[in-house]
Amino acid sequence: MTDYDPQPAAAMLHQRRIARQTVLPLPAQVAPQNEQQGAAVQRLLADHFGAARPAGFKIGATARRMQEYLGLAGPAAGFMTASGLLPSGAVVQYADFIKPGVECELAVRLGRDLPPGPCTQAQAAAAVEHLVAGIEIVENRYDDIAVLGTPTLIADQVYHAAAVLGLPGSINWHGLDLSTLAGGITIDGEIRGEGHARDLLGHPFNSLAWLAASPVAAAFGGLKAGQVVMLGSVTPPIWLTGPSSVTVEFKPLPAVTVRLA
């Protein structure tokens, strides 16, 4: 990667995002060719959005059916900005997003740093301060991800647009068997998808451990206390066709809601 310059790709992706344009395959001389180069582009893209130190990260394709849906061999991660982290009950404008969809997720807030590199499930769990239900708002910015390529998908934050976080509530999640938590996503009162936390690489904290060891975490200097991590969706994305009210539940955790008006 020493002779690869990620700046042109980051600038192109930023301009397309600002212009609300579909992300097309980048020129061959500019496009990242592997995950490490994709992460390097993403790191510079974060600078364009004022997120050199991100508010957190999203993890995509942690569930096997999500990998099959997206055509990815494994998980992929992207940074999140502070302005894109929303509280439960938030109202956002549907028109502000490019072909938006929503996902049924668990999320954590970190209470301590996780340095970049190999990480066990136990080490990941020890870094977690809060566990909550979450909704990721994603955008279908891509015409054909098989043509676009995984490295460019990583560079562009892997569909990410925003995240909505539930409240920690009074539940002692330390006493729960997290792998058995059942999640569901409801759109305008109709259940549209269901899954289990074990779909996230076998256990949700396996997802966090994967992120800590990923090229994206390395590009940003590791995970930091106070950051939020969206651990992945237990259902495929629900692509919206218009304004919608969305609820995600992982009982006994408090539900999380968002309205796209």
C-alpha cells in the first residue's frame, strides 16, 4: 500500500456524496485494490466530513444472510459521524437520504479503548459500557456492488447514512445470554424482519472483536472509549418507498424508534 495514494479516491467519493450521486466504479488508477487500501481511503474521507476521530463505527455483513445478500465474503466496517448519531424517537426527513433503508441492529457504547489488533470476545466484552437496540439508516448508493468492488464499498462507509440509538434502560445486560436475544424490525406497525443476536458472527461481541482487528480500526488508530459501534443487522435491509415509522426491538432491551417524515 506504500505506493498507493488514497487522497484522489477520497475526494471523488466525497464529491459524489455531496452531489447526491450514485457511487460508480472509480478509475482504475484511483480505485483501492484491497481492504487495506479501502480503509485508507475511508480514513481520508472521514477528514472531509470532519470525523478524523469518528463518533463510532458501523459493521456490515456480520450475519451470513447479509453476506449472501450483499455478495461479500465477510464483514466490512465504516466510520460514523457525530451528527449522524440520533436518539430514539428522532424525526428525520426521508428526502434527505438517497434511496434509504433501515436495519435491525444491536449497538454498544465503549467504556474503554480497544487497541487495533487481535481481540478476543472476552476483551471486547470488557470494553463495553452500554448495550442497546439500534437502527441503522442506510443508503442504496450503488448500482452494482459486484462491479464497484468491496474495497471501494469499504472506502464509502458500506452503505452507512445514520444510526439511531436506543436508551440503555435499567436492564442488566451482563446477566443476559446475548446470543439468544431475538430482534425484530417493524415498519408502520408491520413486522418486516426478525433474527437473533447469534447471527452476528455467533455472538454480538464477536463482531466487536472482529472490528478491533480490522483494517478500518487500524486506519483510525483503534477504537476509543465513548465511541458507538453498530454491531450489524440480524435482517437484510428494508428498503423504504416513502416516509415511514420504524421500530426495532431486542427484548428485554428498550425498543428504539425513528420516523422518516
